Amino acid sequence: MKNVDQDRFFVKIIYIVSAVLSLAVAFLILGPRPDGIEGVLDVSLLPKLNATLNITTAILLVWGFLLIKKKKREFHKNVMLTAFGTSALFLISYVIYHWFKSGPKTYTGDWTTIYFIILISHIILAVVILPLAMLTLYRGWNSQLKQHRTIARITLPLWLYVSITGVMVYLMLY
């Protein structure tokens, strides 16, 4: 397979995986559950774990950015792969939580408008960040540095926003 064909193939795979993950998460939050599944597994600690994973991801993203500014490419690569790993663990934990806990938690605080602005922007950008993070990782992994830098300039602030607002949503709900 030629490099251009291989590149197109993997970019298509990234978009397909992103769409499938987004639809799966939406279904898990809003869709029906098998009878008796809710409460089978105690998932009460997972929101705290998810917030911890989100803040860890944010810290790793900033650290990775600082490393590349210092031209520490190998260390940057490892830190960014770790950030991707903590985001993947978050997604797994989030899916497990929503499979065993029906529906989203209701906000009961006094900042309803602010909460929904944060939540809606977080959800939309979380969907957007899926393919962006994977494309950025793919470009870096394959030493397509010019394309990596170009997309990373978009990915980093959005990924940071999603990670930080994930923690904010947690703090507002719990």
C-alpha cells in the first residue's frame, strides 16, 4: 500500500472509530438498558475517577506542550501518549458508569445557565476531540511533523477545554 493510500485508509478508520464511539456513548446515556442492569455493579466511585483522569489528562497535555517547546521530542511523545491513555481510560470508565447507571445526573445547583453552557460546549467539543486527538497522535506517530504541528495547534486547546470542563461538570454535579 502506498503511503498516500495508507494515510487515507487510517484517516478513514479514525473517523469511523470516532463516529462509532460518539454514537455508543450517546446510546449509553440516552438509550434503554436491559432490565435489572442498573445497580448490578457499584459505579458510585467512577465519577470521581473520571474527574481525576480528566485533570490528569489536562496536566499531561500542558506538560507535553512545555516539553515540545523545549525540543524534548521523545519525552513529549511519551507524555502525550500517556495523555491519550488517560483519556482512553476515562472513556472506558465513563462507558461503564453509564451502562450500569441509567441516564445523566440532574443538575440541582443555582448556576443552571452557566452549567448548561459548560455542559453543552463540553459535549460538542468532546465529540470533536475524538478524531482530532487520534489524527494528531497518528500524524506525530508517523513523523508527519508539519501536519502534526498544524492539527496540534487546534487539538491542544480543545482537548484542554474538554478535560477541564469535564472536571467542572463533575464539581457542579457532585
